[in-house]
Amino acid sequence: MTYSIGDVAKKLNLTVYTLRYYDKEGLMPFVERTNGGKRVFKESDVELLNVIECLKSSGMPIKDIRNFIEWLSEGDSTLQQRYDMFVERKSAVEKQMEELQKTMDLIEHKCWYYQTALDAGTEDVHKSDKIGSGVFN
Amino acid sequence: MTYSIGDVAKKLNLTVYTLRYYDKEGLMPFVERTNGGKRVFKESDVELLNVIECLKSSGMPIKDIRNFIEWLSEGDSTLQQRYDMFVERKSAVEKQMEELQKTMDLIEHKCWYYQTALDAGTEDVHKSDKIGSGVFN
DNA sequence: TTATTCCCTAGAGTTGACTCAAGGTCAAGT
DNA sequence: ACTTGACCTTGAGTCAACTCTAGGGAATAA
């Protein structure tokens, strides 16, 4: 089973523009073409695009993702680099998770803050907090 | 206690350029000035900048953050909007957490994949996986 | 056979969020 | 007095990651 660029765009929720851009940036050296020059995506190409999306979500810029793609072409001699890269990505994502949890903590506090203000009809119910410990702001 | 723009930049790990940019974009209407025109940040300004950073981390664009800042100036009449905004942010962050967990799952799988490949000295140990269920790829 | 709907390339334009350069003010130290 | 360093404004520049336009090709449905 193969896919057109439009099929893949739908599957991965990207635009065809984005996919062509990725190709231009060297992220899709394994995608073959028809006689007429149309891209033909194999299952393995879609899987690799999934990994690319994963690396992007981990905060990796496209330039760095291209290095990884190049390592793939170089075979077993780059196994160590690729391993190291994923280990490094893992700790980057762990850090992001911590940050996101802090963000969540503050947002949940604000939900409570505005819920109680709405109940009271005015934000003034929190006025005294500003003199207090600061914990409840 | 008050702070100069440089103090605040250090405190929040931003550049003074960024802070001036935020000001230009309308995120800092409450910051006062000296006779000479220098910005003077109060504790409450720093706290608001913390909330701004939190909203940014939640994926909110600066334009939308400005709306929130405007609501602050409008007092109790915008309590509902502000509450709704934080509730919406909360679900946005929940979604991000889920996405990040999926990213982590794939990255951890890749760590395992490359660890075993390194142990074997070749990626070929995973060759059969491609014919299998796909679970171990 | 003609219209529609994909697909293609090269290259220009857009967006968001900074980031900096130029030219100037002001207060503190020497 | 003068130099240093931190501050100011306006406006231009940068960067990543798209996003689109123009101009064209091929296949397929009416």
C-alpha cells in the first residue's frame, strides 16, 4: 500500500505545503517518485514522518532532525549517535513536562481564584491576599 | 521594593529587549515610569509577568494575552471572561500533556530500540519487527 | 474533449516572537 | 568634568517554520 502526498497530509494532519517543505529541508530522502515525478509514500515513509513529528514535538528544530535522517542513511556506524540523540530528547521532554506541570499549577490556581471571585461577585475577596503570604495569589 | 527592567529581566530569565517588546505589545500597561522615563516595576508587575509567562507556556499567543491584560483594566465586569479563559487554558495544557506523553512513549521506545541495536552491534536485530505486529518498531 | 482535481517546481510572502542598531538621556562614581 | 553603565525610543533585521503564488503536467469523470 502506498500514499500520495495528499493522503499523507490527511493521515498526519499536516498540509501538503508542509510536507513539500520537509522534503525541501531534507527530511524525506527515502520517498520515491512516479515517472511523472509525483511522490509515492510507502508505509515506512509514513512511519518515519511519525518519528519526525515526535522529534518536532520534543522541541527539536528541523535542521537537527535532518542530521538524524542523514544518520539513518549511514547505517550501523551511526547507531551510537542516534541512541545518544534519543536519550537527550528524553531528558528534554522530561524537562518540558516539569515546566508544563508548573504552568498547570498556576492555571489551576487562577481557575480557583476566578471561581471564588465570581461567587463573590467581585475580585475584592482576594484583596487581603496581597498583604498575606502570597501563597494564595 | 521596586525593580528596573534589568532586574526584572534577570529575575524572569528574559532579556530587556523582550520586556520592552512585551510593553510595545501592550502587556505592561501598569508599569510606571520615573521622571526620566525609566520603567519602574512593582512587585505586582513582576507577578503579572509571571502570569504572562505562564500563559505563553500554555501556548497562548501574545495578541490573546493582551486581551486578558485589557480585561484586567476593566475590573469585575470581565471576571467571567477571565475565568473562562483560564478554564480553556487548563484544557489546552491537559491536551499538551497528553501529546507530550505520547512523544515520550515513542522516544522511550526508540531508546530501547537503539540500546538493543547497540548491544547487538547492528540494527538488523530489529529487521523481523517490520513483518510483525508493528508494536515493537 | 473539456473540466476538474490531483500533483509538480521555484521562489516569494507571511507570521510570531523576538533581537538588535543607532542615536540619545540620565545618574553615579573618580 | 567626564566617563561608565543602565536606561530610553524608533524602526529595521532575523529566524524558524511554514504558506502561498505562478505556471505547468497528468489522469479521470461527464
